[in-house]
Amino acid sequence: MRSMLRLGTLLLAALAAIAGCSDDDGGEGGFRPPPQPTVELASPEITLGMLQHAYEARDSVETARVYDESYAGTSTDLNDPPGSQTTNFTRADEIRHVGALRKSTSITSVTCDLGPPTSWVRLPSDDLAHPEWAMIHIAGGFVRIEIDDGASIVQAGGASDQMSFYFTPKPDTTSQTDTLWTVIRWNETRAGVP
């Protein structure tokens, strides 16, 4: 199984005729979920929950809100040949991917289940340059990402995957907590299978 973003890269190739963007009007025949009230990103856990919601709702506007401008994601699959094991992603890549999911007329459902919040392990930042960051680690056995296009289901997640989401605090005096959190980094590693 691949990561949701590597999965997205494959799906985007399959949806090459669709111009993914952050326009969430659904387009002709596109997916149109009910409106979701805006939730304040007052903690890393809330932000991660909104990331799940934005992906399932195929909401690229909400996706743009949860990812920091400086976001960098990496997906490493140790089963791939050396030199091609790591794929990098930017905030724009994430937004385009979710926009393409929304505009697709063949996708019947999208699932982004990162497990129950009780399974999320919040840790201090392990980045010495950014001790102010927070990290949430999720064991892959809790993760289930699926994109169903009617003819096939593309899946990601599994016991050999490990995901770490990093969050950066942003001072915001309009927030009830005086701080909002966005995803600044995402690392996923799939262990090699002997």
C-alpha cells in the first residue's frame, strides 16, 4: 500500500484530463458535499481532524487552510528501488490533488481514516531547529485511505507504514487560544517487505 500522497500522484496521472485546482464549485458533475462550518485550528489534534475531513469532503479550500505555506511532505517506500524510494510534496501538490478528487466524475467515495484520536501519539518536536513545533505520530495499522472510482479501489495504509505530522504554531489574537496550528511537515515511511 502506498501513502495517500503517493496514491494521489498515481490518481492524478489517471485523472490527467482533469485540471485539479482549488476551485471547489464541483464543476460539471463534480462532487458537492454539504457545507461544513469553519473550525478554529486551535490545536494540532483539531488541525489533523480537519485534514481528514477536508480530504474526505474533497475540499481543497479547507486543505489549503490546514497546510502551512512552507509545508513539505515526504513519502518513502523502502520496497521501491534505491533512488526512487522518496517522493516529495508541496502545499500546492496537496491542494491540486484534493481539487482533482473533487472534480472527478468517476470517484464514488473517498475515505481518510487516520484512526481514533486516542491512537494519535502527540510528541514534542524532534526537529532541533524548531522546538516550538508539535508532532503527532500514527502507526500505519490505524490508517485507511481509500479512493473508490467505481471500477477499482486504490488503498493506502497498513501495518508497515509510519506517519508523522508536524504542526507549527501561529500567534493569532482572534483565536480563543491565541494560537492556531497548521501542518508544516508530513513524513511517511513504508518499511521494506522481505
